[in-house]
Amino acid sequence: MEQSSFNDLLERLAGRGADSEDTSPWDAVAATRSECEDDAADVAGGEDDTELESMINRLSQLAEDNGETPATPIAASPEAETSGITEDEYIPTEPASLAEAKLTESEVEALILKFLLGKGDAAGREIGEQIKLPFLLVDTLLQQMKKDQILGHRGSAQLNDYVYQLTEMGRERARRHAQHCTYFGAAPVSLEDYVRSVEHQSITRQHPTPEDLLRAFHDLLISPRMLKRLGPAINSGRGLFLYGPPGNGKTSIAERVTAAFGEHVWIPRALGVDGEILRLYDPVNHVEAPLKNQDGLLDQRKIDKRWIRIRRPTIIAGGELTMDNLEVTSNPATGISEAPFQLKSNCGTLVIDDFGRQKMSIDQLLNRWIVPLEKRYDYLNLANGKKVQVPFDQLIIFSTNLEPKDLVDDAFLRRIPYKIEVSDPVEAEFRELFRIMAEKLGFEYQQAPLDYLLEIHYKKIGRPFRCCQPRDLLMQIRNHCFYEQKPLELTEEYMDFAVENYFAVM
């Protein structure tokens, strides 16, 4: 490329060579043919100047990295095809500055100091990985902390990095920070960004179809009538009562409802609200769904690592539910606050199993949630005394063996728009359940022993069918055969044995 062409290219990149003020310098460069291109076209019949094109593409990429041009959405990039990201999935993008991350230097400094207080020493990239911020942001702060004599270099590390350790001044400052809160995990995400993510990933934006429900309940035998009643209730994204006799699969249905919605959501590992850190990600209740690793040394996806990708949450609270589980809990020894169940279940399903048998009274639960159920937002009290408004965005399922009208008043029932009875199976459904479970447990299905069971132990004495009974009775027979070291088979004798054990006090 001649010198004049190269100078012209630089002027266009600086914006001085554009034809008009409205023309982007990058568009002007892309539309320019160099002299060497003209010469090549004359000599080679229109062959492209690959060197110039490669340079322009590289310069465009650098401009995008510097924020001069909006970045291509991850879902539209070729990397997304191999990373497991769906086209409409919410993606938290990596912050380009602490201001964009809505963090102050003091907040990040406190996390670094507390980490080094416990770790001893660590390389700059290890520190960035610990607090889940880009190394470029952390490196700038680390250099400033060294100038302030809070940190010192213990040695060099790979890739132009250093190993840092606390000075005496830094150690004293770290202890003061640890007295207030010992947390030194991922840097917190602002409440504002979290609210925006919930709005984008809300279950009210999901509209499951009959095919989605069939996929979610593929391992259950559910009648078409039940699916037709469940479909609108799940689509509403609001409250749902599942009631009926025990043993008919209310809990099993509730546990699988979430699978009818979108598969994954992104949540912050921790929230930051006015200096308080609220831990949101819970490995006990959340199942991580990491993206596939990219080939190569560098990850070009630019995802904010302060967020974690999980399966849409399904949190089940049974008789152990107390009022403390519905409020922010703070550990006075560590100063770390834990999010309540309803916040952890946002964008998913919260199942209150055995409703009416909790340690807390029903009135306490109803009074706590009567407004959030209608307004779709909740208020939480933080450890510093401040009250904040947070999203209340989940499908709440109350599963109970009792009649809903005997548990709650009309005001609460009005806020639970769907009440679905999970009734006893009919004989045909009971037979089909027995056949399916027999094959799963390794039995050769036979019609005659089942006819005997139904005639003698059900119809003759008026015993109701329950969905759980085929599995439970077959397990009785299976364990008996294992103990007696006999082959698995269905006989009238074994049926009598199973019924005698199973229904002894029922």
C-alpha cells in the first residue's frame, strides 16, 4: 500500500476524511477502494486485497472493544452456537468500568483486602477471578493500592502480572473491613440491574404450550383433563392451589412445573444494596448450568462473571417453613445476609408443600404474602434497618391434602386464581400405572395377579385407588423377593403379602 493511501486511511479513521458529518468513519473506510485494490483489479480481474480487508476488520474489532461501536449480541454470534446460549436468552455483559458495574473503588478494595487477609498472597488475575471482575479493571486498582502502600509485590507472575500481598497498613485496613462483613466473594450486582434481569426473564413472559407440558410431565401419567386445567394456571405465572387426597402426585406435579418454562436463567451471585451484601445464589436450592467451554485461550463472550447461569429454580418448602425463611437473615458473626426463599425462587417456582402443617401459623403466612401475591413485588428489611422493594416473580404452588376453603379466607383465595383438585385415579389409570411400574422395577407384567389384587383388596372392601400405590406395593414384593432370594414375579400370594404390610394401619 502506498504512503498516500495509508495517510488517507488514517484521516478517514480520525473522521476528517468523511464525505459528510453524518457518515461514520468506519463506513467511509469500508466503502473505500485503495489504489492497490484498483491496480489488483486491473491486473487480476477484480481480486480482493485481502491484506487491506483484514486490516479494516481488525481495526473495526478494536473499535468495538473500546466501546466505539455497539457489540454484537452474544446470541447472534457464531460462538453462541457452540456455547449452549439460546437466541432469546438474557445475557449479562461484562462491565467496561467500575462505574458501569455500579461499584465504587472502596467496595472493590474492601473485597480485595479481605481476600488477601485470608489467602496471604495472590496474583492479580487470581484476585480478579475471585471477585469476578475483568482483570483490566482489577489491575488498575491494584496498581493504585500499591502506590498507596496498602499492597506490595511479592514476586512476578505470568502474562505481565504480579503476586500481591498486604502491607501492615493494608492488613490493618482489611481487619477493619472484616469486622463489618467477612464476605470476599464475587463483587455484588446492583439491585437495579437485578430488577431489570427479572423483568427480562420473568415467567410471565413465558407461555408454555401443550407440548411444553407434555415434555415437563413426560415421566408422569397425567390425564388429558388434568393437563388442560394445569396449562392455563401455569401460563398465568400466579398462584396455584393443588389439593386432594394424599398419594396422588401433587408434589410430583409441582416439582415438574418449572420445566414447562424456559430452561435457564441468570442470577447474581450476590446483591449490593447501600453497602449491605445479600447472598442470592444458593448451591442447595440452585442448580448451576455452566456454558460450554470455548476453544482457545481467551474467552471472547464478555459475560459478566458476577452472574451465574442456573436452571430455572424450583424451591420446595414443607412443614419446616418458618417466618425466618421469608425474611432476610443476617449472621451476626460474619455480617453476611442471606436472601429469603421467595427472592431465590424468582423467575421459577416456589412450592409450599403440605400447606397447613407448617410450624408457623397459616395467618402469619397469609398476612406476609397477601400483598406480594397481588402486587408482584415484596419489601425486605435489611440488616442496616433499610427497607427495599424487590421483585416477587414466581409461580407459587400451595400443595395440601386439606380443603383450601377450610384453611384460608376468601380474601386470600381470591389472590390464588387457580384451584385444581388432584383426584383419585380411575381403574384404567391405576392398571396403567401398575403396568408401567412393574416394567420399570424388573417384573414381567401379568394381568391375572392384578385382577386378583383389585377384586379382593380394593373393590370388595371399597378401598380408594391412589397413584402412589402401584409403586409402593410392587416395591414391597420386590424387596420380599430379594430377601427370599427368589426371582421377581407377580403372584396372588405376593399380592396378599404386600397388602398386609402396606395397609396394616390404613
